[in-house]
Amino acid sequence: MKFLVSRYNPESDASPYMQAFDVEVSRGMMLRDALLEIKRQDESFAFRHSCGEGVCGSDGVNVNGTNKLACITPISELKEPIEIRPFPGRPIIRDLVVDMTQFYQQYKAVKPWLVRNDPMPEQEILQSPQDRDKLDGLYECIMCGCCSTACPSFWWNPEKFHGPQALLTAWRFLADSRDQATDERLDALEGPYKLFRCHTIMNCVEVCPKGLNPTKAIGHIKNLMLKNAV
Amino acid sequence: MSRKASGLKAWALQRLTAIYIGLFSLYLLLVLLFAAPGGYIEWKAWLGGSLVSVAMLLYVLSVLMHAWIGVRDVLIDYIHPIAIRAALLGVVGLSLVAMGLWAAQALILVRLA
Ligand code: SF4
Ligand code: SF4
Ligand code: FES
């Protein structure tokens, strides 16, 4: 099967180019297996991967125009020639490896941890099963970055707009009954950039390999903000 | 718009004006289809009615406000050099104000006539 893979070595190439590889595919083969085979053919080829089962979130790539996790993408679902590029909009370090620094900075900016003002209890902070249910569809994010690097608003303003991943996380903590920083979190999201660059384009929802819905989470944040403002 | 108002307020206003624009457009469409004033005199009488003229003024303001928020969003997205963005925002803002004043003038003249 024919693969076209984006190659780029900043030390020797002026710009990224596509290189063709021929890979023999077997039944049940995942895209990551093909990338590993390509690496066997040309060991200078660079891409990230680790767990091989859609858990670590390190092997996000752009396949035929869509961001996917290579390890859980069956080759049989892809149209030939299979074009593999790095995540769009990110600076390329080499081949398919991109610089995700801004993505992590946006994550850090939403304070992705529980904030408590009350003194910590002796043991755990209890939560009702109903309140725990509110975190479903939020906590499962593996931070692969498929969503944020598919989001046009993040392409244009990656240093100021939080992007779908960080905003999903922001809602994950706003929705947590144990968190006590609702006002501070909402105040921090005010202004035209951090939250309100989202124009509900929904690219993020389409690509999330975990089936999460950042757009819905963003809608919840906006509604809560509105509710607290009036 | 103040810094604090630039996020949530703009977003809420955009939604609010959209609802009003939708409703009043529907009303306008229905009037034009089923009860269109016959001539100039009838038009003036219809538009000069106190309810219609106020609703129309609100409609024009909503359209202008909606346009302002939309254009501002596009400029924030795509135009990053702050001087160019400010200049474009200024041109758009002034044109919108001019249009609003023009519409208000027309409505006042209709009311007075
Ligand atoms: S929301 Fe989905 S696509 Fe985005 S980082 Fe999390 S798991 Fe990946
Ligand atoms: S819905 Fe919002 S966050 Fe998701 S891709 Fe669109 S603009 Fe980005
Ligand atoms: S290798 Fe871990 S998610 Fe694909």
C-alpha cells in the first residue's frame, strides 16, 4: 500500500516535503504499525508513540486531512494513498514530531487541579455518585492534542486562546462538586481571547479519539458565566 | 467596550440581537407578503406608527451591533498587528455609527412628516 509521509529535518531541509513509501499491510494492521514499518525502511524517520492502545495520547498525526491517533486507526479504514502529516499549525521539530509547548501552557493556565479553600478533611473529600457522574465525558481526556490542533481558532491564536482541550479541562474542574474556585475560574476565562475565540466550529468534536465533546463543555462554561453574571 | 465586557457581554449581545433580528425579520416578511402598504403615503403611515418605528429603530441597532461583534471577532482572529486592527475596527465602527444615524434620521423624518 502506498503511503505519503511528510518529512522535515530543520537542519537540512528548507521546508517539509512528502516522501513515498510502500508498505505491505496485513489484516488488522493499525497506522502505527505502518509507521513502524516505514521507520524500519528509513531509520531517520521520526514520529512519537508509546502505549499502542490509545491511552498515552502521544501518536496523534494528521491522516488524509484528519487528526487521529495512529495506534487505533485501522489501515483498512483509510483511502489510498495514505497521506500522513504532522498536526497542523504546530511548529515542526522533525518529520511528524511537533512542538506542543503552547498546548501544554494553555492546559496549565486553566489550573487543572482541585482548588479547596476549606481545610482538607482527615480522609477523602466525599462526592455523591450523581456529582461524580458530572465528570463523565470530561475526565477521560488523554491530552493527545487532536482537538486543539484541528481548531481554527487555536491555529490563529495559540498563545491566547485556550483551545478545546484546555477548555474541556476547565469545565471538568468547574463541574467538580469538590472544587471551590468557581468564581476565580470564571473570572480568569473572561475577555475576548481565552474562551470566547471559540466560534462553535466543532472540528474538535469531530476528531476526538475518545469521543469527547469540548464544544459542549465550552457551551456549559458560557452558560454558567451568563448565569453568574445576571 | 470595556475590557471586562469584551468576552461574555459581546457573546451574550450577539445571541440576543440574533433572536430579535430573527423575530423582526419574520414579522417584516409577513407584512411584505400579506399586508404590504400600497403606496408611499401608506408606507409612511405604517413606518411612522409609534410601535413600528421604535421596533424598526431597535432592529437597525440590533443589526449594527450584531455586525460590529461579528466583524470584531473576525478581525481579532485574523488581523494580529494591533495598529492595523485598530484602524480597521475604527473604519468599521464609524461606518456602522454613520449607518445607524442615517437610519435614525430617516425614522425621525417619517415620524415628523
Ligand atoms: S479532548 Fe479528545 S482530542 Fe482533545 S486532547 Fe482530549 S482526548 Fe485528545
Ligand atoms: S468548537 Fe470551538 S474549540 Fe472546538 S474546534 Fe470549534 S472553535 Fe475550536
Ligand atoms: S501510542 Fe499511545 S495513544 Fe497511540
